[in-house]
Amino acid sequence: MTEPSSSLEDAKAGGRDAAKRYAAFISYSHAADGKLAPAVQEGLGRLAKPWNRRRALNVFRDASGLAVTPDLWNDIRTALDSSAWLVIMASPEAAASEGVGKEILHWLATRTPDRILLVVTGGTLKWDSRAGDFDREASTAVHPALYGRLRAEPRHVDMSWARGSDRLTLRDSAFRDQVAEIAAPLHGLTKDELDSADIREERRVRRLVRLTIVSLSILLVAALVAAALAVNALGIANRQRKIATARFMADRSALIGDSDPVLSQLLAVAATRVDPLNADGRHGMMAALSRPGRGALLGHTSGVMSAQFSPDGRSLVTAGLDGTVRLWDRSSRKQIGSPPADPAEKYTSAAFSPDDRLLATVGESEDEGVIQLWDTRTRRRIGGALKGRNGFVDTVAFSPDGKTVATAGEDRSLRLWDVETHRQIGRPISGHDGAVQAIAFAPDGRLVATAGADGTARVWNVSEVVDVLSQTCAAAGRPISPEEWRLYAQDLPYQRVCP
């Protein structure tokens, strides 16, 4: 839809009426020139268009300039009254059109005929100079409303060739030339002046495009330089941050070197990873690595009597005289959960089963030893205390298969316990003249070594009871499997291998 011009500052004397909304009104036959009329309107709007305006001329054409309305003729009449020129696209079809005739008659009733431009798109148009009118017999493109109304032969442009053409753009020289002929009087210029104006506008647009490209290039270069400076500044800032972080870690590593050497070593290594080029960090790492690797596990309130790593090395169990057994995470050196509920006043030893699922503890309560099995995941007791002990118990150990627990203490004897039934296996193994202070199973579980306060270490064969029990039971007519011997070995003595 054609939009009114926002500025008429380019109207010139002898050309368009500066007070008019439209430079021209195109009257045509839709049936004959429905394709050519829009092309002419578009060409008039684009030819010699200033760079800062949407179109060079504001031209009315009913198909583009009217909205849906109940009073079509009133809107067309308003557009005619708002136009400086009437452009009639003359053809036999237009000559027979009632609408074109109404538009011509209204124009002639309100305006002068010297503001009419004829564009012949079909048929013939012939002027009879002696009669001072169109030749009514030879002219087939003239509407009857024009006969006898013009004082002189009107200016016209023959575009009959363009009706069936597909080259209706300003890029086509023939079409552009004839659009320029129509546009020249609308601009109040000669055709040569209009061509010059169009060339000037084209050159101006090219200069503006080049200036825009140059400006954008300068801005792009400036942006790239600014980005490079920003990246460089960011790199410097990151470098300073790394240096500061590495120095802080190195200083902290040196500060806690004696109280927590493990954390000190970790901080020193981290400092060198944050800033490998920092000499202080490398020196601090070497100093930290030269210290003994130890870490303080803080939690017990009294003496710690036993410490043992789990078989997978991930955790540690400690037993203390404060009546608690505590589990620790090796990496963080943090306590795992709360201490297991204690049935003893003091704990002297604790040991993991080979599969980490069980924990055996020994302690003292009411002047007697307490032997207890625990679930390491729930930290709850499994059944009651192991019965049959005599006196205080100092040490505990699991067999390699996890089915047997060995204990020893002040009663100078070694005792074996079945983990599943909580029953003592066989009779106590005695031989030391003092308290037994340490126990160790051989890797195959067949031998047990004990260390006593009497200055001796002894090795015991704890597997022979299986063979003895099997032979005894076989002689009695009841064979027994190795799994059953634990239930019936209460009274069978173990054989001492060496004193």
C-alpha cells in the first residue's frame, strides 16, 4: 500500500504541487495493465531516490493505495484531489472503462488538463492538429471523456511494447528510459536533469556505502585491538592470581608442616600445579616431601592402644582407653560416623576381617575381658560378647579366611573363636609364662604366631584339629566335613609345633 511522503521539500516550481499528498495518480484498466501499472509505480518511486528517503515519488494506484472500504469512489476522489498529476495508461480497454472515465471527468472538473500525462500501452493515439483534438476515428486508446477537453496535443509515452515484457525493472535500459520520461515532469525537471540527479544519487549512495564499509572496518579493527588488550589484561590477571594462590598454598604448607605433614605435602604439590614456574612453590614442595608423612587423627580423649588399616587400605580403626573404637577415612583423616556403641570401659585392640565387613574388638569391663564382633557398615554389635574368656584380653586377629578370630591376653593362652557361632573352638592353647601381647596368622591360616611378655614367641598349628576330628569321627562311624569341625571341637587340644 502506497504511503504518503513525510516531506515535500524536493518539490520544485513548475513541477509538483508542494501541498499535494501524491505526486501522481495512475488511472488504468486492471484487465489490460494489471502487471504494467505496478511496475511503472515502482519505477517512479525508485528512480532518483535520495538515500535518506523510502521513495523518490509518492504515486497513488488504487490497488496499492486503498484499503477495504464501503465507499470506494469517495476514497478514489480524495486521492485524485490529493494528487499533483494524473497519469492515464491509455489503451482500448481503458478507453472503454467506466472507472477510468469517472476519474478523468473528476480531474477535468477540478483541475487543469495540462497536468495530465498519457502513457499508451495499447491501441493508437493520433492528434488532429487542424481540429485541435484527437482524431476520433484513428485513436482507439483515447477515452471519450478526453475529446474536446485538451487545448494542445498532450505529452505522451508509448509503452505498448512493455505490456507483455518480463523486463519491467529499472535495470532494463528501455524501461528505465521511459519511466524517466514520465518522472521528469513529476519532478519538475527535464529528462537530462533527472538522469543527472539519478546519477548523483547513485554516486552518493556508493560513497555512503564505501564510507560505511571503511567506518565498519575501522570499528572492527578497534574492536579487535580492544579484544586483544582485554585478553592480554585477562592473561596478566590470571597470571597474578595463580602466583598469589601458589604463594598462599606454599606459605600454608610451611606453616602446618610440623602439625600436619600430609596436608602440608598436598598443599605444596597443589602450589606447584597451580604455578609450575613459581620457585617458592617448588622449594616448599621439596621441603614438605622431606618431612615424615604423618597426620594427626584427633578424637580420642585417652591413650590409643591399637591401630590397624582395613585390607583395602581406605580406612583405619583405632581402639582407646577412653572406651571408644573409632573408624577413620585414610584420605581425609576424618572420623567415619560416630564411634560404635561401647560395651567396654577400655579398649585394647581392634581388627578388620579380610573382607572389611566385620570388626573384632577386645577390651575391659568390670575387671574382665570383653570380645565383641561388629558390622563395619552399621557400626552395630553382631550378637553378644564371645564367652569363655578368662582375665583381660590384650590382642585380637582374624584368620585369612575370616571364619576364625584369635584372642590372647593376661591368662597367657591363645583362644580361637568361630565367627558364625560365636563359640570357642577347642580348648585354650597355653605355653607362655607371661601375658600374650600379639597374635599373627600365617597367610594360609594353618599357623598362628604369638608373642608373650615372657620374652618368647611361639608358633602353633591350628589346622591339625581338623584332621584329628575327621579321623575320630570317621572311626566312630560318622564322617564329618571340615565345616562341621568348629561345632564339635570344644574339647580337642591344639598341637604345639615348637616351644
